[in-house]
Amino acid sequence: MTLDKLKSEVRDELINNILPFWSHNMVDHENGGFYGQINGQNQAVAKADKGGILNARILWTFSSAYLQVKNPLYLEMANRAKAYILDHFFDHENGGTYWNISFDGKPTETKKQIYSQAFFLYAFSEHYRASGEESSLQTAIELFRMIELRSFDHQLNGYFEAYSQDWVLLEDLRLSAKDANEKKTMNTHLHILEAYTNLYRIWKDDELARQLRNLILIFTEKIVNPKTGHLNLFFDDHWNSKVEMESYGHDIEASWLIDEAARVLGDQSILSDVQKTCIQIAEAACDGLQPDGSLVYEQEFAINHLDTHRHWWVQAEGVVGFLNAYELTNNPEWLDKAMNAWKYIKNNHIDTQNGEWFLTISDQGTVNPLEDKAGFWKCPYHNSRMCLEIMLRGEY
């Protein structure tokens, strides 16, 4: 497959499969915004809670799609998401956004997870890029200032994980039940990095530049394991790694997001070294690469467990990460990996009958019918972004 063919195929996938699923099936005409869930039988669950992550990612996705494709429907969906988020997810008394709300817009989980604040920042900065609405830029700036005020560790560097509604550091800091309960995580730092990168494209603020540069160096100096190239995932406040795990999807995602951050920042004094590190991370991610072109999920060494499920988001990030490594090295082996990853997605993850992608594929190649097609974590962001990234990039 040629790169032109790849671009054509992912554009078709975005426009004719992924985005129509969300615009046709997810709009909640009765209660506003978007449904919180579509189950594995492709049925909307009208009274499902509506997650902050899902709604922020819907806003980002349709904003980014409009920015490139200029379909007015995409801007309509983005504006719908923005209006609903401002009305229901923002805590106008204490600042920040809620983690979860009910189907009819009432807060059900009021904690302030910094990961979630970063995604709203990412989404509003993208909405500004797409629409030019000054209010979206100002909202993104307010979120940046709030993250710096509330979460940044001035003594030991980095960002703490989670707070109560009135900004008291929580005992239970976890994003989900599967995560370790530690004060600092790779995952939150990766998505603050992503959000700050996007904001810096449109707002060349000195403090933002300093903190974006600091985040890049946190990855290269504290999070990346210099021996293995993998990302360490969970840390105490002194940056001691607490869990022996490898997450191949996060490795390959970080390999291109860190490079993107360094390029957008434009600091030539660190760019070359950062890009070498990004290649090292991409090479480490290949420890999870399978003969069929897919990436398995993660490995936890303390319990000797390898999760061989193929998650939709991991495969999507694999295509972009492998292409980015090709762009950095001009080594055709990386291009082959990207093409093979896309081939695996086409053959396994894309639901050609009902739209969108299946959440996971088992080691035996089967789909779990109990898994959501859309939900708190099953969002349009990873696969749409894969398509948009490939469409955006020039000839390699």
C-alpha cells in the first residue's frame, strides 16, 4: 500500500464510518448533549451517566474534524458539545470540571481529576482553532491556569492526580479501578503535555512555554526508563517508580506526542535529544508487536501477566506512532509496521455493518459483545485522531 492509498482509506473511514456513528447515534435529543453509552448491541442507553472524558473527546474530535474537512455538520456537533459541557460539566463555584454527570445533567461524581481537566483544555483549545470563538480560547487558558495553581508540585516537580470538588487532594487518586493509587502517573502527564502543546499552538505565553518544556523533560528525565525505553507508569511524589509494568499503547502514543510537543515548542536546544528518545520509546513499544501487525495491551511483571487483548486505541496509536518513527528515521521498516497495523485494524476492529470500531479483539480474533461501542472510555478520539493525523501529514 502506498501512503496516498493509506491517506485515502483513513479519510474514507473517518468521514463514512467513524463520525457518522457519533453524529447519527449519540445525540441525546431529549436531555441534551450526547448519550453516555451505546452498548455492544448498538443500542443507546438513554439513562446512562455522561462522562467528562467522553464529552471532552467528542468536542475535540468534531472540532478537529471541522478544522480539516470543513463539513458544517462537524462544527454543529462541536458547538453542541461545547454548550452542553459549559452548562453541565463546569463547577462554576469551585472551578474545574466534574468527572461524571447523570443522564439529565446533574453531577454524580464531583471529583477534580487532573487528567480530565487536561482533556477539557485540549478540547476547548481545538474548538478555538476550528471556530475562532474567543470564549473557547479563554476557557482553555483558565483551565491551564487552574491546573498550574491547583496541581503543580513546586517542590518536586510534576502534577498531582486528583482532588475533591473543593480542591483537597484525595486519598483515592486513581483514574480507574485497574490503576495503582499513586500521586503521579505517566498517563496524566502525557495528556497534560498533549493539552499544553495544543494550547501553545494558539497562545504563545511564556509561562505555558516554560511548563511545556518542563513536561517534555519530565518525560525524558523521569518517566522514560533509560534502560528499556519503556515508560514507567506510576510514581510517588518523589518520582520513585512504584509498579513494574509495560504499556505498549502508551509507549507508542507517547513516542509521537512528545515529538509533537518538542516541535510545537520549537526549542532547538532539546529537539534533537528528544527525538532520539522518541525513537527509543517507539522501539520499546515493539516488544508488544505481534506477527499480525497488532500491539497487545500491557504486561505486569509482578504477577507475570501479559494482557494480549488488542484494544482499539492501541492499534490506532500504533499507526500514528510507527509513521512518526518513519518520518524521523526514513527507515522503511517503520512504514511497514504502520501499514501492517492499519491492515490489522481493517480486518478486525472496524464494524462495517453498524459503524465505529470494536473495543477489543481477543487473542483468538473474537469480539466481546458485552463491550460498549461508545461509553465513558470508548470515545471517538483515538481512531478519529489517527485518521486526521495521517490526513494532515505531508509526504514522508
